[in-house]
Amino acid sequence: MSDSSSVFSLSIGTAVSGGGDPDSNHLPQPDGAAYVGMAVGTGAIDLVNFQEASHSEDQGRRTVGDSELISVGLVNNSGGEKFNTPVGQTFRAGYPDSVSVQHRIRGLNGADPGGFGFGKILGSSMGQHSPAVATITTQAASGEKSELIIDSNDIATIPVGAPFRVREANQIVDEYAIVTASEDQFDGTHKITCHPELTFTPQDNQEIQLCYAFYPVIGSANTAKQDFFARMDIGAEGTQAEIRTVLAGCRATGFTINNGDGVASLEMSFRPLVALQDDANANVVSAEEAPGKAWIHRYGCRVDVSSNIAGGVAPFKEGRSYLPNLDHTVSVEFETAPGTPETRGIMTGSTHEIHNSKCTVSINSEKNAILQQMIVKNEIRTLILGFGPSGNTGEGGAFILKNAGRDSGDAALSAGDGNRVEQQTTLRAIADFKGCDTAGLDAAGLRLATAPFLLVFPKA
């Protein structure tokens, strides 16, 4: 039968033990992972394409022509056919540096992002903060815009470094902030300090919505999840499909969030320890999207920038101002590489490690002196990119650049639509956010508190 490129599915499964879950022959074992289907754009079909290892040498010859290309790799002597490879034949394996998939971001209705395909990918190279409850409420009116008074029994649910969001009474749009300190009032309540300060003073019984957050880490032991398997099945419904590519030992190598025809588009790249054919087990599965409304840049959201935090003393609680903008793009890169070398199988390492994370945010605005003068004033600010829609529990989200500095000397001005002067400014994440009171935090808490950026999803 003829295979159809319009019928395909991508499935993501977190490894059980990591390193591609090798068997006794150091071959990956993808069948042990629990998979979820992930809706992706049609460009993901390129996952089936990888360049197998081979060797070419220009040799002397008796006639015109080229020398033979020979295979390079492991011969299957496992006792049975595996990954489309009969016994005695070399495995057809590839080692791509990066593959990418894209889909629009939809709200999770407050569910754990780690249960979705994109969350498994991001969690392979990032840590994840997961609050125990969805909401708590204040126990008294605050004296300042940067303070919230909560029940002492709730303090464990909103630790230092954690993001949250609140909404003033009768308002639609949420405001995001991070906890920078917690102080026992010895009356059954704790005072938490937030940064940036809110635009209003919280009153008694103010609802605080807690949030999940992905944040950058170093080393595979600190990620939210193990490396993962990616299965791309193509051709026909269910097991009638005849094409499958398996990528094993994958870690995310980066992601971007940009405005794709009015909604937030998430493009993720990842790197496997090996790519293999597994056509005999092809099975196109259901790949549903998240259940909520699409994230949007333009409606029901706000972008906020804090006052200068360079040289500040923890806990930060600086003011915020609304930043009118036309568009913004987030770009994150993870430096990953195979860890301990492994020469007994077909994977490039027995582990897959994360060595660094970098982030830039590009903002398209009208002429903006605050962003334009950050270099000459030696400023660092906190930038919060909110995504709509707000107003519904579990909808929307945010990207928080806690330590934002300019990425270049260029704050380009250009002629925009309607003869408007527009400014393009790129900011970078500066290492080691110093705004939190880190006294008494354990290693995991310290990683969250000092992380320079967060990707935030509300819990419900």
C-alpha cells in the first residue's frame, strides 16, 4: 500500500532509568517507557530522516567511477532481529545533533505540564517546581504592594523563589510575581515578600493562584525528568502504518516561543543519543492537544518590567510598570552532550548531561527609554511576559526573565505600521538572580530561587 505523509503521530516517553534504558547489549529499550501522543506541526515528519553512519575513501581503481561507501556501526549479534536489523547485519543508526518539533501552546486547565508531551521534553533539561495546592488566600490586609499575609500552615506551598499570580478585585488580567522572602509573624501567619511589587495592595481574603514553573539547571541529576524516547510513526491508521523512527536518550536542546498567527507557538529542539528504524512496530496513535484555550500575546495579558535591581539587596520588592509592546519572542538554549562514553553499544554515551542554559527575549515596542538606556545606566531588571487569556482558572501563563540585561548595544528604531516609530530590543538572562533571601534553603530550593528565568503555568 502507499503510505500517507498526512497521517502520522509523535509520541514522547520518559526513560525509566535514563541513558536510553540500555539492555544487556547496551541497546536502547524504548518499549519500557509510558508514552503520550503530542500534537505537532507537519514539519515534524522530518524526524524520520537521519543520516546513517558510513565511511567513504577515495581509493585507486582499475576503471572510472567512485569507491564503495561502507557501513560503520554495530553488527546485530543479539540473537534476534531488532530495529529492522537481522542478525549479522549492521544496525542502521544515525546521530543527529538536533531535531525540532513545533506546536501551538494551549492552556492546561491547571494540570501538571509534566504529564504532557511538551512537558516531558522540557523536563528532560529543566527542573520543575510543582505546588501542592492550586490556591491559598491571604489572612489579613497587607501594608504594602509587595507583601501578602498568609496562614503559616500554607507557607510550605509557596516557597521562596516560587512564582504565583493574583488579580485585583473586578479586574480581568492577572499579575505574576515571585516570592523573594518569607517571615514568621508569630501570630499564626507569615508575611511573604514578592517581586516585582503588585499594582495594588492585597486585601484580606485575596486569592493567590500558585503556579508550576520550569527553570534551568545543570547536570542530569537535577532535571525534572530522565531523558526521553521520541517515536515518529507515519503512513496509515494504527498498526497499518509502516514507518517508525525511534530517537533514544533525548534531552531538550532549546525552545522558542513566538507569535504564530495570533497564538503562542512553541518550537522545541532536542538531541538523541541514537536514532533508529523500528518499522515493524509502527503504530500511529492519537495525538491530542492540551484542553485549554490557546496562549495569546495580544489580549488578556500584560508585559511588566521592574525597576532597576542591579546592586540591590535581597529580598527584592521593586516596583513594576506596564510595558506597552507590539510583540515578543523568547529563545532558550540548553548545552547538552553525551556524558560517560559508551563503546559497547550504539548509543554515544551512557548518560546525557546538561552543561549550561542561556536565554534571550526580543521585544518589539514603541520607542522605550527604559529599555534603550539599560546599558549606559548599568541596569538589570525583571521582565514578566504574560500570555492571555486571563480571567479563567488554569488558563494563560507567563515567562519570567528574573535577571534581564541588554544582549547587545543595538536598540534599533525603525518605521512601523501606520508611520509609527518602533524599537527592537533584545535582553539576555544574567546568571545568578540575587533577589531572594536564600537563608535555610536546601539545594533544590536554592536552584529555584537563583534561576535567572522561569516558564510558568498556573495550577488549578
